Amino acid sequence: MSWFDKLQENIKDAANKAGLTPEKLKDIGDTINKQLAAVPDHAKALKAAAEEHGIEVSKIQDALSHAGAELTKAVDSVADQVKNTTTKT
């Protein structure tokens, strides 16, 4: 399994832990990014995304928290692979 596959799997896990599909989590992330580009206010961006997607702000925060933790796992895994590869040469 490549590092990219692991990253995608970790994002799926994060979405599932928050009770969302990976596609829904991506859509929410896209909405937040769009909102932040217009007005760099995280609270307003979260509220706008919650309203647009019909979910609670706390659920988005949960999903982002899980995604951050899963992303950290994926990055750590890739870093270990790179370290092992460069150590062997």
C-alpha cells in the first residue's frame, strides 16, 4: 500500500469516526476553505459550513479533529518510510 493509499484510508477513518462519508468531509472542507478565502474568520467559516451542509458546528469540529489525528498518523508513517529508505542507502 502506497503512502497516498494510506493517507486516503486515514481520511476515510476520520470521516467514519465523525459519522460522515469521505465525500461529505471533503465537501465540508471545500466550503470552509471557500469561506476562509472570503473572510478569514474560522468561527464564521465553521458556522457557514454547518448551515450549508445541515450539520452542527460541533460535528464539523469533531471531523476536523479526527482528520488532523489521522493525517498526523499518515505523515508519521511516510516519514518513517523515507527515513528507512534513506538509512538503507
